[in-house]
Amino acid sequence: MPVQTSPRVAALQNVATRLRIDSVLSTSEAGSGHPTSCASAAEIVAALFFSEMRFDPRDPQNPDNDRFVMSKGHAAPLLYAAWAEVGYIPREHLLTLRRLDSDLEGHPTPRLSFVDVATGSLGQGICAAVGIALNARRIKSEYRTYVLLGDGESSEGSVWEAAEIAAADRLDSLCGITDVNGLGQSGPSIWDHNMDAYASKWRAFGWHALVVDGHDVTALLDAFEEARGTKGRPTMILARTLKGKGISLAEGKQGWHGKAFKKGDELRKVLAELESQIVPEEGPAPLPSGPRGHSASSAPVKGSVGTPSYKIGDTVATREAYGSGIAKLGNADNRIVALDGDVKNSTFSEKFEEEHADRFYENYIAEQVMIGSAMGLASRGAIPFPSTFAAFLTRAYDFIRMAAISNLNVKIAGSHAGVSIGEDGPSQMALEDLAMMRAQPNMTVIYPCDGVSTERLVELMAYHPGPVYMRTSRPKTPVIYGHDEAFAIGGLKILRQSTGDVATIVAAGVTLFEALKAHDELKKRGIQIRVVDLYCLQPIDAESLLECARVTKRVITVEDHYAAGGIGDAVATAIAPGGFTVERLCVREIPRSGTPEELLDRYGISASHIVAAVEPKA
Amino acid sequence: MPVQTSPRVAALQNVATRLRIDSVLSTSEAGSGHPTSCASAAEIVAALFFSEMRFDPRDPQNPDNDRFVMSKGHAAPLLYAAWAEVGYIPREHLLTLRRLDSDLEGHPTPRLSFVDVATGSLGQGICAAVGIALNARRIKSEYRTYVLLGDGESSEGSVWEAAEIAAADRLDSLCGITDVNGLGQSGPSIWDHNMDAYASKWRAFGWHALVVDGHDVTALLDAFEEARGTKGRPTMILARTLKGKGISLAEGKQGWHGKAFKKGDELRKVLAELESQIVPEEGPAPLPSGPRGHSASSAPVKGSVGTPSYKIGDTVATREAYGSGIAKLGNADNRIVALDGDVKNSTFSEKFEEEHADRFYENYIAEQVMIGSAMGLASRGAIPFPSTFAAFLTRAYDFIRMAAISNLNVKIAGSHAGVSIGEDGPSQMALEDLAMMRAQPNMTVIYPCDGVSTERLVELMAYHPGPVYMRTSRPKTPVIYGHDEAFAIGGLKILRQSTGDVATIVAAGVTLFEALKAHDELKKRGIQIRVVDLYCLQPIDAESLLECARVTKRVITVEDHYAAGGIGDAVATAIAPGGFTVERLCVREIPRSGTPEELLDRYGISASHIVAAVEPKA
């Protein structure tokens, strides 16, 4: 490497070397981690943190700070080292990496104030960065968003969803850097060091793309400047690097992914080699000089759905009431934003777009970037409502998992739940969404049955901390709740009860109306049942359910969902401490096309099946 | 449109018109569906079925037939019409579309012999097509694979995962056609009719790409010929079309997605207009002339893992035994193939690659195409074992959902389950995989604890019909089963029992060893417990669990998984009919980094927590 003459470059080169040393030290102390994946990106991060990025290093959450997302999350030690280098965390704290008592986890999580979204599942950071960049527009801030990817990561389809949406949205405040070190975990990455294979893709996707030597600080600084000057489209800097750069034992070699250097001789040699790379400098690199500007921030104002748009006797699909709910909520509160995946006329998020076009983000048919972008928006103070068919949220389950790990304020809506969608068939029916959402321990899960409860619950979910999922239905259902009915996260409604109830039917959404029909039918036959609208599955009102069980003994759940993970399991878990079990009516096989009514009956969740379940066997 | 003079072209043009008429008729009869999405692709399908493709129209499952995948599954009526046009299904049967008593569902499923994989979740068909094309190599067949995509669908990241892998694998037997009709569901598609926006992407991803007028039969035939002549890379034909082509009411207009024409005047006018487009022809288009060649097929031979590679007293991670198991299984049975996502040295699928490199498919970091490709391979007779970290299977949940709908023989393996992976932290820990897999009603779910049971279960899963999931663990565990131990799908093992058991502990994987430790500790204190290895969660041996519950009364589950959807729910459901409930030890919050031992204890699933749960409360 030629000796660098510029004082700034020399100082930055030394920052990079120190970042390498810290990454090596912390991973060796931990006994695991990815030092070679840190080493390849050391100059990139040094140049970003000490020259390109504008932020207050004492206040990582300053709303106008430039943002940095470590999409290649396994390079976490490099990120931690950078925040030590700018003085935010004590350098010695780096040696607590990966310990149970330390927030410096194996992969970054927002337990750390300088991490917006958890990374470590590849291809997600860039999706979040899209949302973070959109947020700058929302709050009228000049901050720029930087995201560091790995080359291996670029095989994830979600990266190209992000590429497409960022280009369509002309996000010129977004700058990606791909650390093309040519080596994946198990062998060479797919295109090795063929830089053109990467550049031509980004260009085809509408980005400005540059290829640079990722260990040449001057080239990196020039590239960042070019990115800043590029208008109307995002920039991707493709940085040719060597994995393990600066460590001759590992540099450019296979077999060193995810391996810490062994304490003792091996570590000593690596450190000596790195230390020898410190070059003479006239002074340290100056600290970042603070944000680019200051956006006008005002105290957040909560929105309200006000008077419900529907009244008892109306019929309206809950998906439509979801749309009217978020539209009203967005009137007072500009943190409320909506995202969709080319089904806004089915999820009714178009009602939000009609009122708040500047806060509606169309993601076309790309559910991963939709949820990822919502994660980014939420991490910067927005309250995003992404929506699509609930079936297609399975496409983004890894993102939902990571949103839960980050405990982000994403408010996810899935429409077209269950067999009650009818003729479109099983590919369009969500029958596992409750299972996948309930599995996340901090996910709130809501499932309204009518227009009024939907609007009320939309308002509650917006301001309930953490991730929330609302399941909506395709068919129109009657409005059964009045305007003064109160709802709560963790609540339920007992809609029918008498002193002679022989069973409690727990239902939600479309099956609630089957339960009500069954109630009326059984009443004619002289049999009383209790009917519960379990509009909130998680958290669940275990106390009320237990009380029902104590009174009626029998508890029957009925749900437009597969057997595992839905209402049946939720209720069973809630009443188990009382020694009670549930009987389940649910969809037990892969369904097929048919009318909604036919399918509810065919799969055993219609009123007649509830009646049969309640009636004493002959 | 200029009058076509070639007799072949005239005949094909008339086929296209008849396909439009049938698509319109069937959807109007059903009262729902996507006739305009069929109309845009009518010439493409006519040219494929009556000129380009080589197949036996009386035998859709002929192993050497060219394959056609309708990736834009909502154009199902067009597919059905094509199979009526070649005489495989009676034309009048088309009018049963979307009826409960008909296999002509709203979106295609393999209930139909001419459908390999269910489509309708966009961006999946092309992934399956990659696997179908790989299968041609496996069986040394000359068949070609055609896949029809929509332009809106191209925003799905999975499409670009498929693009990348197909190019890397030089799959020149694969030919895609994108029906660029410029309109999505809710508005114009992202790049409208900008054909270059599409072509440049496919070229950047290494495909041969052509732009043609998708309503010009001659241009289409030339393009197919060019694709056939293109070696070393797949071809994408970008067909400029109009949605609703031929129907002036809807042609090129928004607001007609997913709408059937109303029976009566509207339908009559549409039909009259289409019928007027029939041109004079000298004779009908000739039927397809049969497969391109005949691959040597031999009767399938079942493989075996033979003598287990491990013996009692050894310690080995189940993930490693998974690798040795599939490697041995592949010796005799060339249907066994393996796929991985750049973690073959962690999942140990590399053991398979070492023995059977020609049947190992590296998918780099692209889990969606990995599962999609496995779906395609399975649909053509292979027995694919795709593997990655179980956490990253969440990335492919929509594919797993569709594999279940297709009831395909995919044998999915997820390693690094639970907090027992340790320091890498929550992003790498699968804690919801059992929930997501069990939710699919036809998914078999296996969770072995030691090397011997892993190998035995690998053999069982290979030949158990339908989708199967095996969960493996990162830590080494002791081998506890002898070589003569027998296992079964739907089985369990009672490892400890006595007449005085006060509780049954149901565990699997790493927690089984915690249960065994707890057993020994409690025994010292004079307390007997029963210990069950629930190595198969679905189907579950409810009878044996009920018997345990009857004897011990208390049933305690302990699992390295979140509370919902895992072992606790599976056992609770199984024993509920006897009136028994479970007490659960499980991971109840988002975990963090730490050592495996620390984390098992911190999250309440270690031996000491089992002991505390069993011991009578003070």
C-alpha cells in the first residue's frame, strides 16, 4: 500500500487500524465472532464515522443525525468499536462483547441507543434503511442514511426489493456501501470479486453505482462526496475489499469466517501485525461535527378515530373499517404512516392514501421491503401501518421476527384471513397468521369482528408500545357494537350469557357471527351458551376466560385458522392453570376454493358445527 | 393488428382467442376471477402449448414432458383453458371453475395432474421452475422448463433470487416469459411499459433477455426459438402486452383487475367482440408432438443410513448427524438431493456435497429460492433436503406454506434451534420454527436429541409422504440410543419411568438432557419423574402421552422455543381429551447473547428449573 500523505487520510487510516484491533480484541476475548468480516470494512466505517457522516456522537438518537445501519450485522464488533472510537462507549467495555451482562450482543440490537434496528438476518438492514430515509422526508430533516451490506448478503431477494423501491421513491439521501470481500461463510461468494456483476445490477435497478477500492480512504471519501451530489436516485458504493484485511493469517483466505483468533500466540501475532500498520499522523481524526441541520420538531399529538364511521345495523368488512380507522387516525398525528403491497384497494389502506398521500408508501408486490421499511420508519419515530393479505405476511416473517427482536412500533395489518375469503383458494387464505404472530412473545395480536371494534382497536394499537398485528376479514359483517363500547388491549367481550350456560364458545372475527347464530339456534332448543368475542388474543384476558370455564365447564373455541397456534391454543394456555381444557373447531386440512359459506361449513367452523359440538352426543 | 398470413400463425391466433373466450366464460360463470390477466397472456400460452412446448397432452406427468409453470397463478383460467384446448380436460368442465366440487380452483394446485406446484403467491413459480430445470439434469432428460410471470410479480425479491441462482447454475433449459401488461392490482405496475427497465435487470443478472410484442405470435415463436438456441444461460422473454387484450371494455384500462364480466349484456358484448377476432384458418393448430427425448428411467431404490455413525457414549451435534445421515441416504437413492444457503459447514449438508456433489445445490444466501427450488425438484420426483439455520427458514415461510398446499415431498432441515446456540444472539436463534411448521396441518415435525435418532429419523423423513421438518441443534449432545433402537414417524420414547412417578417431563432436543439431569437430581431427593423424548411433534403420539398423564397426573413440557406453538401446545392439545393440562417451561421473552448454559438457565429451561417445577411448592 502506498504511504498516504494527506493528514486526514493518515488519521482515518489509523482509525481503521484501531477498529480492526478492537474487533480482534473483543472477539478473541469473547471466544467467538467475526473479526475478518469486520476487518474488510474498517476503512469504510472509519471514513463514514470520522469524515462523511454528520451526527452528534454524544446523542445517537438526535433526530437529525445521519443514520448508519449495519446490514451485515455479524460485523457488530466493528460498529461497537466505532462508537468507542467516537467516545460514546468506553473502549474497555468492548471486551464485554457477547456476554450475558452486556448489551454488546453478537449481532446489534436496539438495546443499544445507537442501533435503530436489529440486524443479523441478512438483507434486512437495507430495507430498514429505506424506511429511515423515507422518515427524513416525513420530518423534513436533511439527515442522510448510510447502510453497509455484505456481498454475500446481496443474494437475498429483499435487497432487490429495497433497491427497486428506493429507486422508485428517488431516495437520494440513501447511500449503500457493499463490502465486496469475495468470501461468504462456506466458500467464495457467488460473484467473487467481479465488481461489474454487482455494479451492473445496481445500475439496472436505477441506482447510481460506483466501484472503489474499499481499503483506499481517499477513494472512499470521493465516493461519498459523489453520492452526496447525486440527485434523484440513491447511490451504491461497491467497495472491493479483502476479508481479514491487514491480518496475513486470514487476509483473503477461506476458512476464517466467524472465527475469533485464539488468545495467546495467535492473537499476539495478529495484534502486532495490526499495530505495525499505524502510520505517522499529525493529529487524530476530528470528531463528527453534528447534524446537517435541525428539523422543526413539535410535541407529538395523538390521533383519534373519533366517532366510529359505522353504526349498529350497518354491514362492513373489518378490512374496510381498518382503512377508515387509520385514515382518521392520521388526521391529527403525522407520525401515522401507511404502507401497502399493491393491494391497497383490498386492504383499504387506500383510504389512508386518499387523505394523506405524502405519508402513504406503495411497495408494489414486495412484502419484505414493506415490513423492513416500516421497521426503519418506526425506529425513527413514525407509527407505520403496513398492510397486505395476511397470507402474504408469511413472506415477511423473518422481518416480523426481527421487528419483534427490535421491539419496534410496527402496526401490521393482514386482511383476507381464513377460508371465509372463498373462491380464490388456499394460496390467498391466511390460516397460520395467528400462529406466526402469537409465537413472537412481545407481539400484540388483535382480531376484531365488526367495524366499530376495528376502528377502536386501530386507535389502541397505534399507541400500544411494541409490535402489534391486526387480522381483518374479507366478508362484510354486521356492526354489533355501539359507539360507546369500550375496548382494551388484552380485553374480550362476553356477548351472550345466562345462568344456565352449558358451554362457553370463544370466537373472533367471522366465526363470532357463527357463534351468535349457534346461540340463537340452541336457545330455540332450550340450550344456553355463553359467547365470547376474543378480539385480543395476545395479551389474553385469562381471568375472564377462567371465570367462564369455572361457570360453564365446557369451553369450545371456533376459529377460521388452522389447529395450531390460534385461538384454541391461546385459550387453552389461558385456562390451563384452572385445570380446564378446550374443544376446538378449526380448519384441519388444506382447504380449497368454494363460496365462503360452503367453506365455513365444509371445514367445520360454521354455526351448525358449533350447535353439533354443544349438543349432548346421542 | 396486421392480418396474419401464415396458416400456423392464424391457427395459433385463433387458439389465443379461444383461450380468451374460455377464460372470460369460466370466470363469468364463477362470478369472480381474473379474466383480464388471462387475456394479456393468451398468445404467449397459445404459442407455448401449440408450437414451442414438447409434451404428451394425454400424459401431463410424463417425466420427459416440457414443463410449464404459471407463476402468475391468478391467470389460472388461462392455464385450464389451454389444457382443455389440447383435449386433456373437457371444455365444458371449465365452467366448474372455483366451485367446491371442482379441482379447477381459483389458483392452480397440484390436485390437477398438469400442475407441478401451487401458485398464487407471486414470485414463487420461477423459484420452483429453477428446481424443475435442475431436475432435468438430475434425470438426464432433455425437457425444457417454461415459466410465465407477471410484471407486478417481478418486484418480489424471490424473483431475483431465482434469477441469480439460475444464472449461476447456467440453466439454459429454463425460459421465462414476463407478461408485461403494465397494470398491477391497484394501479400501474412499478415500471409501467418501460420494457428496458425489465430487460436491463435480467441482463444484469446474467440472463439472455429479449423484448417482444406479446400479442405477435410470430415474434413470440422467434423468441422461443432464440431461447432454445441460447446456451450457458437462461432466457427471459419480456412480452409487451395489454391487460384485457381484445376486450375494448377493459383493454389497457385500470379498475379491471380481478373482476369477472357480468353475465348478461356485458358478457354477451365481450364474447361477441372476442368471437369477431377469429381469423380464417386452413386448419387447427396441430397438437403437441410429444417429449423431446426419453430419459433412462429406472425403478426408484430406497436409500438407508445403515449402521448409525455414532454409538452410545459419543457426543455429536444433531446437525452433524443430519449431515452424515443424508450423505449415507444418498448413496443408493439418486432421488435424494440437498440444498443449502451458504451455511453448509454449519448445517453439515457439506457432508452430502462431499459424497454427491452433482446432487448438491448451493443457493448462497437466498432462502426463498432454496425452498422454492426444492419444491420444483420434489414436484418432479426428487427428494430434496434443503437446510439452513432454522431462524432463516422464517425467510421462506410463504414458500413453506405453499409447499404444504402442494403437499410436496420437501424435507426441510433447520439447524441452530433455540437459545442453546449461545453467543450469536437472538437474530440467529430459531424460537418460533416449531410454531410455524406445526401450523401447517400436513407438515411432519421432527426434533431429535442425539446422533443415532437423527440418522434414523433422516431416513424415515425421506420416505414419509409430504412435507417434513427436522429441527437440529448446535451443541454437541451425548448419544443415548443404541443401534437397534427403533423410531417411527408419530412416535416418542419414554426414557425414564417408575411406578412412583409424580410428573411427566416432555422434552426434545437439548432440553431432553436437562430433563435427564433433573431426573437424576430429583431421584437423589427421593422424587421420581417420567421423562419423554418427544422426537416427533407432529403427528404426535397422543395415546402414550395420555397414558403418562393418567399415571403421573402432572405433565410438564420443557422446550428451547417460545411459549406459543411448540412442544407445550402440541402436548396440551394431545392430552386435552383426557382433561389434562400442561405446565410449560419455555422461553418467554426475546433472549440475548450469552453462553448456552447461561441462556438455558436464564430463560428457565435448564435442569434446575425442571427440578424447581417438579418439587412441591414450599
